Amino acid sequence: MLRTEITNHWPVLLLVAAGVGVLWTAAVLSKYVRLMLNIIRDTPRPPLMGPLDYERVEGRSVWFRAFDGTLLRGMVLSPELWRRRLTPSAPGPDEPTDEAWLSRHARGVIIFCHEFGSDRYSCARYCRALLEAGFDVFSFDFRSQGASGALPGYQPRLWCTNHEVADVLGALAVVQAQLEAQGLQQRLGLFGVSRGGAAALLAAGAAGRRTPLGAVLADGAFSNDILLETMMKKWVHIFARVRFLYENHPPAFWRFLRWLVLQLAQVRFGCTFLSVRRGMRQLRQPVFLIHGQKDSYIQAEQTAVLHGLAGTPRYLWLVAEARHNQSVLVDAERYASRTLAFFEKHLAGGAAPETHVAEAWRADVQAFLAWPGRSASVPAEKATRDYVGEDHRVLRRAGGTAAIAAVPEVPEPLPQSAKRPVAARTGGQ
């Protein structure tokens, strides 16, 4: 009897089953979407640690506009000003005047993009070696941070959006215009940290060939979509009640959920959450990526994926024992020598980029710059596909380990006592 009823009414039963499946899927998605929108809204920056570790040096003030018209505050630190550590009220013989605020004999201009929760003064932590070697550093406050203006209705978060990219493009435009006005060589580089690093990579791709950008360095950078998917899996694991369900979602589910969350977040927060992963394919400049291997906030494997998508020359350095934004503290001398040598090779055009590097670190720099920047055993497309669509372990097997193993390490030229980390705080995200 039951079999007969099922046979006679199977279309109705099929529709009922389909309806239940749709409602269940909608309920699951609704719960996950609400959770992830709250995470995007409330994700805090990494905790600060210890006292301020760098000297706040006031540079020559520059006001400029982002690409959307927001008024931003910047400053220029010249090598001479850095040496004197004085206010810019009394220019030295090689310092710029008020009308010409770039140094006449600088070896290039580095635009510094600070981390979330910090300000333009944090360039003193990361750019010391560049200033001492003769580069100008143009540092600015992102909108709604430091002394810069705010965009009504927009609250900056640790996620990189179209607004931060507009800020970096504005900085590129004003520095390029000043170089042309002073008749100086067009030697421009970008240096960003964490969210600032993501914005620098995206701006470099958006600027294209119209801007004479020679090199891009990003420390602790990330891609919104990769980071969001990592957080989704982490928090669903914590809050989901039925373990069988969250452990057996197919890869397509996570890709769709990630897309849905970002689309809804764009409407809710009034901005576009851009993908550095996709933007890496537009880069034409040499790229140097740095990340701490013990970063529990943004896993180093994410940087390995971005490195695999970059063109050549490309460089990847995963700093042992370093947490988020702390590579510059954990391995300070190597950090200074490698960042300096990278910009000297690809920006200043030096035949011997290790010239201004301390003698004890020249062997390390020569070996690092000779690295071809490839991981032949891991195609970039495969590493990205496996990461975005599969479990986190897949990246460790396919994209992370091979890329990490390709980075050469030169025997330590200094005694261990010289490498002791400095007590410091991180400047944000």
C-alpha cells in the first residue's frame, strides 16, 4: 500500500523534498552570512605589544587628494632630514624648498603605505635603511586615520577596499607630478605593510604603464577573499552545531558563500572589497613579498599563493619566528639589507645593489637577489585553485611548502646576540 502511494504521488514527494532542501540550504547560508558580516564589521587589528620602538620624525607636510577627492595628509622625509632628525623649518643645502619638496639628489622616491591602525610616522620603523642610503620616503595617512580627512559614511576596517586603493593612487599621482615639475628622474617605488601592502599591490596593478612605478614591496599583505574563506572555515568550525555538516561542505559551497558575503558586505558597508589574488595578474613590476612564518593572524601560506601569481622577477621571504608585522623586529638587519637591495636593484638601477648594505650582509643579499623567484614544481594556477577551493592543508602541500623551500638562506654572518628581537609594538594591521 505504501509503495503504491509513493508510486502514485512521487512528483509531489519530489517537490516537497526539493523544497525542504532549499529551505535548509537557505537557513544554513543565512546563518553563515550573518556570522561573516559581523566578522567583517568587528574584526579587530592585531594586539599592540610593548612600547613604541621607533622615533617619530616629522617630515615636510604635503596635502593632496585621493582619486575620489578625499583630502589626505602626507609628509616627505629626505635623507638629510633623517640624518638631522629636526623639524623641516630650516632646510639644509640639499633639502627641498617649499615649492620643490623632493630632494634634488635622492636616489628615488619610496611611497610608504602604513598598516591599519597606524599612521604615516610608522615609516620610521620600516624605511630606516632606505633613508640612510639616500632615498626620499613619502608617507601618508590613509583616510580616517591620522590627520587625513574622512569619507562620510565610510568606516575603515582591516579589509582592503577600493577607498584605500584610491588613496595610494592619489599618492602616486602627486609624487609623479612633483617629479615632473622638478625635472627629476621618474624613480618610484611602493612599500606597504599588511593592509597597506594589499593596497599597494592593487594600486600597482591599477596604475598600469601610465605610472613609472619601478618596484613594489609588501610585508604581511593578504587578499580579502582568501582571508575571508580562511576565517569562514575557522568560525564555522567553532559555532556550527552539527559537525558532519560543516566538515562536508563541498568546495563550491565555500566559493559561493565567499562571493555572497562579499556582495552583501559591499552593499552594507558602502565599499568594494577587492581581491589581491586577482590583481596580482595585472602587476608588471618586480615584487618582493615578506611574511612572518609564525603569523597566526594571516597565515604565511596566503603570501605563498600571491607570490605564485606574480610575474617575474619576484621574491618571497618567510621570516622564521616572526609574527604579524614583526619581521622587521625579529630579523632587523637582514630586513634592512634585503629591502634596500631590492629597491636599489629595481629602482635605482645600481649594477651592485649591495653597495650600501653593511658588509656583513652582502653575501646574504647577493644570494637572495640571485634567486630566480620561481617554484617550478607548483604552477600558480594550481596553488590558487587548491587553496580557494579545498581545505587549508592542500595549500600547505601544494603551494606553501614548495614555495617556501625555494627561498635560499645564507649562513648567519653575525653572532646570535646581534639578532635578539627588540621589545616593541606592532603598528596595527
